[in-house]
Amino acid sequence: MDFLNDWMAEHLPDAFTDDPAVITDFADQVMTAAEKQGLSRRDISEEVGSVFQVILEAIQNRSGRRYYSSRWG
């Protein structure tokens, strides 16, 4: 999902975090940004499942400024 990957590249910190409160805040921010772009929460959830889990995996598995999650291809 390009929107999610692009958003994470711009907004996630360079430092690793696994703090649930921080990741929950990022998940809320990305969903708000998606809605402003006309993407529904339901569409994103159907595409990637848990946005929280995607962000956590992406932080753990980032390569440069691109983020990767097993939840999308």
C-alpha cells in the first residue's frame, strides 16, 4: 500500500521503538491522514489488517527510508 509506506517514510522516527503508546499514536495519525486523502479505515484494515502491527514490523524491518511489513507485498 503506497499511501501507508509513503506516510511511514515521512513520519516514523529513525530510532527503533516498540513502545505500544508511541505506535498506537502513529497508527491513529496514519488513519487520520488516510481519511483526509479519501481512504477509509475499513479499506486500509482490509488491505493490511492491523495498522499497529504494520507500523511495528516496519520500524523493525526498515531499509533506508522505505518500510517493509509482511502484511503487504
